[in-house]
Amino acid sequence: MTTPLRIALPKGRLLRPVLDTLAAAGIVHPDARDPGRRLVLPFPGAERTLGRPVEAFLLKNADVPVYVEHGVADIGVSGTDVLDEAQAHVLRPHTFPFGRCRISVATRNGTSLEDLQAAEHLRIASKYTHLSRRFLREAGWNAELIRLGGSVELGAVLGLADAIIDLVETGRTLRENHLHEVHVIGETRVKLIANRALGDSTTAVVQTLLDRITESSSPAPEYER
């Protein structure tokens, strides 16, 4: 029996565009793009395109690079925010045209970047502790970093923190909670990642997959800044 190519996919907002991309490349049958509650998705039809079947695992975003780095998955799909935060030792051979976001500093309406810079001490809430520490160090801010696991915006809304560092796509959540961006730290992109120790045969299959994705890809959609 042929060993399948194992792909780690993120649950959530990225899953549908990833499955759409794989369907356009002939890897996933269009009817298989709704996984329901399944966590392991076999794509046996991919063997006609790649010469090997494909098996996908649905994981939390932060777990995707862990499975790929440790070789449980051969390849995966992850945002650069997750990869940089995890300091993952994986290859990044392809950038997808969707999912572009920003890592930004945001605070309550009425507070400016200058107000934050002038403060003697700040409290900053974020789930990106590594990225945040690096920014705070480079910016020279005297700040206490508070780690939150989700709904980071509430940290600023409820006064837990003076500002937050978080992922921003359209900015709608910030606006609806009376927050605004005051500084963009950097942009994030969605990457196809690969284990650094893939064998020659698997590397060849991954290259075929990349060729099919490139041939079938469409331009990146515009997103609201």
C-alpha cells in the first residue's frame, strides 16, 4: 500500500481557501471541501494527480508547524505569524495568494501612538509573546507583556492593557469595539511549509503538488486596510 502524503491543515478561516486551492489543483474532489467534524481527511483521488494518495489532518493553527517539524506531517499550511512566534524550523517553499494580514499595535479610540510612546510604563496584551517582546525591545518601550489566549481585543476594551498586539485582517473587530490601529509591525502571509528531512520521493511529490498549485492559482484578493 502506498504511503500517503500527509498534510497538516489549519482549522478556522484558512481551511476553506486551502481546500479550494487543493481542489483547483486536482488534489481534492470539490465535494470533499466540507469536512464536517472529521479531523483526518483521506484524499485517495490525489493519487491520479500526484502518484500518491493524500491524507490531511485538521489542527489548531499553532499546532501545524509542530506536526510538520516533527515529521508527523510531511507538509502543512501556516501563517507566518504562527511560524515566527513558534520559531519553527521548517521549509517555506510557497506563498499562497490569500490570508494576508497585519500584526499591529491597537489601542482605544482617543489614544495615539504618541501617547503610548510617552508613557513611563505600559501594559500590552497579546497572544504573540515572542513577536511582542521583540517589538517592545526594538521600540524601546517599558512595558509589561500580558499573554492572552483569545479575544485579545477585550484586554484593551476592559482596561487590562493599555494596548494590544494582534493579527488584523480587515480591522472590523477593532472598529466595532472602539479600538484602532496605531502602528503596523509587519505583514503576515500564508505559507506552504515542509519538513526539512523529507526523502527524495516525497520531495518530488511535493514539487509536483507545488507545480499544480502554481498552475491553478489565481491573483490574491484585495483586502480592506
